[in-house]
Amino acid sequence: MKTGAGSRAQGPDISVITPRGRSSGLGELAGHSELLLFLTWRDIKVRYKQALLGVSWAVLQPLLTMIVFSVVFGRLAGLDSEGVPYPLFSLAALLPWQLFAGALQRAGGSLVGNANLMTKVYFPRLVIPLAAVGACLFDFLISIVLMAGLMVFYGVPPSWAILALPLFTLAALVAALAVSLWLSALNVRYRDVQHALPFITQIWMYASPVAYSASYIPGGPWRMVYAINPMAGVIQGFRWALVGGAPPGIEFLVSSAASLLLLAGGYLYFRRVERSFADVV
């Protein structure tokens, strides 16, 4: 409502929360590293607060999923496991997949879940989905112990390829963050996202070589189309690094390029709509 000269606007005072100076994107985010660490640790504690089994869930979830996959796909369906015991074959894929899927579940609703915080103080909103993804890394590091124990049980020693594991872990985190930025920002305006997310995650898992070998995918152009899936090359890379087999090759490069494009697009979209988060959430 416009007021004339000398008149006084009626109604409550309105405070607008803005950053100090001009927002600088990633530079501003670097200045809030302590907040990022705090929110990450808070997400970890909240996840396991009053949980009877505590952090054991980080091991039980991939373990139980591996057992189900081994019975259904390994024994009953008889899928090829590239000469590796099927439990090892499936767990090597479940590690990056559960890191990715867990990040989507947590980060997808992270902005809505932190509505009270966003409406009270200014900070880079990117911190919230980043913290959610970072908290999933904690579960991943614990579940690596399960993989190590299973490799000892089956007598499968690691090769020099395991040195590439940090690279594939980073690729999984990039893919998770790329999709999480889109989902978290869209979920603020369209709450259908949080209802569709479990279905999207389930379909995505079957579209990735988690339970089956990528060798089932026909070669040529179809293999490259399949590699556009950001997790396809990551999962193949994890299997190669942990239990051997064919290296991912160009498929990993295609998946990585798709992840980077998603990340760039997600970042630009997130930055464009983040000003309205506090009003819409």
C-alpha cells in the first residue's frame, strides 16, 4: 500500500533479513563452514537419537538389503555376478547407492524441515542440503567396515584399484548433491516432491546396475545412453575398485559429465529461487 507524503504507514513493522553486503555464492558459503559442520553433526545426532540400535543401522541396512538381493537375484534369478560371490557383488554396489539414496531422502526435505531456522536468521541456504548430504557420508564410512569384513570372509583381497575408491566416492557425493539441490528447492514450492521421492528412488535403483551387472546392457549407443545415469559409472567404478572386474572406462566419464551438468543446473536454479524460500516454506 502506497502512502502520501508526510503520511505514516499503518500496520506491523516488517524486518527483512538480508546478507551483509552482496551475496557471493560459493565465497559466502566458505565463510559459514562452522555452521555447515554444526548442522551436519546435528543431522547425525538426530538420526540416531533414541534409536535402540544406534549407529548399527548404518551396517544393518546394507547387510539386510544384500541378503535379500542375494536370495532373490543371486539364487532364484541366477543373475551373473562376474565371477564374484554375489553377496560381495551386490554389496559393492549398495555402498554408493545407499549413500546416494540416503542423501536424496534427507536433503530432499531438508529446507522444509528447517523452516523455523530459515525464517529467523540469514545464512547461505546451500548449507542445509550440503549438511544433509554430508551426514550420509558418516553412514557410508561405517558401512565400509561391513564390506571389509565380507571381503575377508570370502578371501577376496583388495587390489591396487582400491586406491581409486576416494575418486568414486567423490563422484557419488557430487551426483547426490546435484540431484539434492534440485529436489530440495523444488520441494519448497511443490510438496508433491516429498511424496514422489521414495518412488523416484526405487525406480532409479532398478535403472542402475545395483542388483545386476552392467554387462546386461547392450553395447554401442545404448551403453552410452545408459551411462547418462550419474550412478551407472559410479557403481561400476566401486565394483572394479573393491572386487575387480572390468574398469568403468568411458562410461564413468559420461556419468561424471552428467553429474556435473546436473550440479551446475541445480546450483543455478537453487540460487535463483532461494530468495523466496522464507516466504514460501
